[in-house]
Amino acid sequence: MIQEYQIRILPEQAASEEGIKRYLSKEKGLDVRTLNQVRVLKRSIDARQRTIYVNLKVRAYINEFPQDDQYVHTEYPDVSSRPRVIVVGEGPGGLFASLRLIELGFRPIVLERGKDVRERKKDLSNITKTQKVDGESNYCFGEGGAGAYSDGKLYTRSKKRGSVDKILNVFCQHGANTNILADAHPHIGTDKLPRVIENMRNTIIKCGGEVHFQTKMIRLILASDGKKIAAMDAATADRVIGVEAVNLLTGAEETYRGPVILATGHSARDVYRYLASSKIEIEAKGIAVGVRLEHPSQLIDQIQYHNKQGRGKYLPAAEYSFVTQVDGRGVYSFCMCPGGFVIPAATGPEQLVVNGMSPSNRGTAWSNSGMVVETHPEDVVQFVMEHGGPAGSKAGSIPSNSETGFIPSEAETDSAAQLTADDLAKDPLAMMYFQQIVERQCWQQGNMKQTAPSQRMADFVNNRLSFDLPKTSYAPGVISSPLHFWMPPFVAKRLQEGFKTFGKNAHGFLTNEATLIAMETRTSSPVRIVRDRDTLQHVRLQGLFPCGEGAGYAGGIVSAGVDGERCAEMCAEYMKQL
């Protein structure tokens, strides 16, 4: 017999299957000897009162054993002889698009500018050792995308767009712990996720797909280019039929034919420049900008669990979520990493960007989150113009391999620098210019290295210089800096007011034991690649499917995965009509 129960128990009871069995035996009148197995279906922690409870939905197997796996299997057929679809980018959007294409009987050809997930790790380590960033292999570029080494949280609010459960089950099928199916805020962990990503790639290859590393798209191929069609028929003139790419190891240019799922991630600025210079429709999109705020994890445990002893033996590192409004803009916590690290997330020279991640055990001495301010295109025009317009963002923004033709020429960039404020307000790259200017300022404040400008939290709120700084998880190191003075004032002022509010809501949160580490700017894409709501194709170019976070349609691993599956499904429908 199988029975399901909703129960509310103490953390020490929820810590083991035997503890749950004993509770069911006592409270539900079950004979513990007949309880062969208890499977946790849903798990959440209620820490609103001093006594902490764990809410569980459990399935009890009485006098029998489960006959199924804890996750739903997906069948992936051999597609080696099936029609090709080009997937640009092997982050979550590209990975899930590729796997869904295989399900639907199409052959994904994946182009990834960075290295495989294991080789990539060496370049991440070098950032701390050498203070230099590899422009093609870093915390944002490479197999797995920005999510691979940026925590692995699987929580999303985008549940109306597709099946979140499907995404979680695919992760489990490829090696993730099945706890992610039950937890309210599921988390794989930065240390576990790379192996899962490898397994997903191996599935793609085993089924007949291809994965090409260090292969960078340089342009889209249109049916109307080079007299590739007999007549300028309206149905075919604006149709993407493939991409040209460059092998970054050999420098050789290569051509890949097929419809294109463009899943390049939120930091592929050269892609945005290419699209803008080619008059391919894109638009500026609001982003959130701020800092990484790092507390001792024990302090957050004490605050959230209402206990001076912290979390104790049976509770996980505590999370928090704060949100308020200041002068018409949201101020909120973002990507909270309990028991985690702050990491350098720049993608090129003369940039300093930070992000957060947590290992699977969330066991470090620090907890951090992005503390960010909602920023719209109209908010940044004056700031960008005061700092030289697009020209002010130019330094360090053009990669050394710009001779590939992917990047607009210097003349084009210089002409863009002559934009007026009115022109800039209409420029689809306005938010990207803002990001670049702020990141360069941050790099300058960090001694032109990856050492991050930092300030104690209470000092920041009170406009005081921090004469020393607490120990931090940020490996490249921190340097004291008056963030309140040089950060964009519409960001700094709102953060100060937001911190005051959060300090009132959670006693002890606003403290000089906490450190602000600058800056958090890569919360999402600064650009949206405009697509049709129904077909998910670009509004003008057939056969081009802008996908995931880089296209402006997702925010995080799961939502990018969901969008990848949706784009694959629409691409399959498009292929059937050809």
C-alpha cells in the first residue's frame, strides 16, 4: 500500500528517513516494521517563529517497495542521420535546446566559443593567480555558461512558460541529486554541476549530435546573401540558413548550415555589437546593478533562525530575500548564496565584475547575495553621456580577435561616440554602454587588477571610508574604496536607503561585519533580441530563434533551460514546414 502525507516536523526528525518513519508511526498509527521506505516529495523550512519546522510531503511504502525511479526518464533517440539545427552557445539554454531537439528527432550541432567544463576550470583558477581574464574562457564563457561555476541554483518564478519539473528531472537523469525534485529552493552546487553538464554533453554526442568547443560564431548566413536564391521572394529573402564561425585554435573559418538557435548568454557583447551593426532588430532592456553583499554565514544563520547558536546540526545554511522600493525603483537581493563564495566574473580586459556561488554543502564561513537596484534605459542616458557616451565604454571592450569581422570597425565605434543624448536614448546598446563604463570604473578603483573595491556595509550607508575590511571569500583580494562616492549616484543612494529598510526588517543585518564587494552588473542581458511571441523566431529573420538569458527571455539556469526547450519545439515546427 502507498500513502501520501503532509507533515510538519522538527529539523532533527526530518534529518533522516528513520526519523520520518518514527514520526509517521507515532502520529499516523503506522507500524514502523511495515514502513519499507519513505520518499520525500516536497521539502521546505518554516523559520518564521523561534521554533523551526520542516514541512514535508512524503510518500510511505507500506508492505511494499517502490518500483520506479525517483525521477522521470527521457528517451533520447539516435539522430545522426536527421536534419541539422545549429545551436550557438552551450549554456543552459543551448544544452536543453539540444536535448529537446534530439527528443524531437533533430540533430543539434552545438558551437561553443569557450572550452569544455573541465578545461575551463583551469582558466578560472588563473584569474586569481595572474589577475588576468581569458576573454574566451572565464566564469561566463565556456561549456555550461555562466551557471556552471556560478552556484547551480535551480529556483525560478518563470513557471508559466514551460515545465520546470522536466528541467529538474533531466538534471537528475544526468547525475544530479534527486533532492532537487523535493526542495523548495533546489541547488546542485558549483562542485557537482560540472559533472552533470559533462553527462548532458555526452548524451548529445552519443545520440549523433556534435559539440564544437572554441568555435565562435562570427556572422549569420542569410538566404539572400550572395545570390543564394534565384529571386528576392518575400518568403525566403530574410531567412537564416546557417552561421559562419572561426576555430579559435587554428583561426580557420568554418560554415555550418541549418536554422539557428542563438543562445549566447548575457555577456556576449560582441554578439550584440554584430546584431546592431547588421541592423538586426534588438532593443535595450532594463537590468539590475549593485554589489555583492557578504556576511559571516553564522550571523545570517543567527538572524534567520532566531537563535544565537546559529543553525545547529540539522538545518542548512540560512537564506534570505529582501525587496523594497526606493524612488520608484526596486531594490532587492538577488542570487543569494548561503555558505558560498564571491567570484570574479569579468569577460575581458579593463573590467571588474563580481558574482556569487555556493558548493553543494554550502559550508563556507560566508554568505553573500547580489544587492541590486532596478535600472531602466532612461535612467542611464545622462550618466553615459557624462562619461563619454559609447566612447567611454570602448576601452577594453573590443577583444583582440576582432579581425574576425564579428566586431564593428573602429570607425563605426568612433561614429557611435558622436551620438547625442536623444540618439543614445534610442540606442539598443545603451544599457551595455552603461555596464561597460561602470565595470571599467570598478576596475580602475581596484588598482587596475581583479582586486575588488570594497566597503563595510554600515560605513557605506553612512558615507564613511572603511579603514580596514573583514576577511572575505573573494580570492583575488579586496581593497578599501569609497563606493558611496564613485558608484552611479542613482544606484548608491537607492542601495543606502534599501539597506536601512532591510536593517529594520532583520535586526543585525545592517552591520559593519558585512562587506560590499563591487560591482554586480551581469544580472541579466542588457539587450533583448526581438522575437515573435508565437513562433519564437526573430521578428524579421525566419530560421533564427533567439534563446535564453542572452536573448533577454530568461533569468537563471532553469528559466534558460525552459526557454531552450520551447525554442527547440518551435524550431522543430519550423523545420517541418520547409
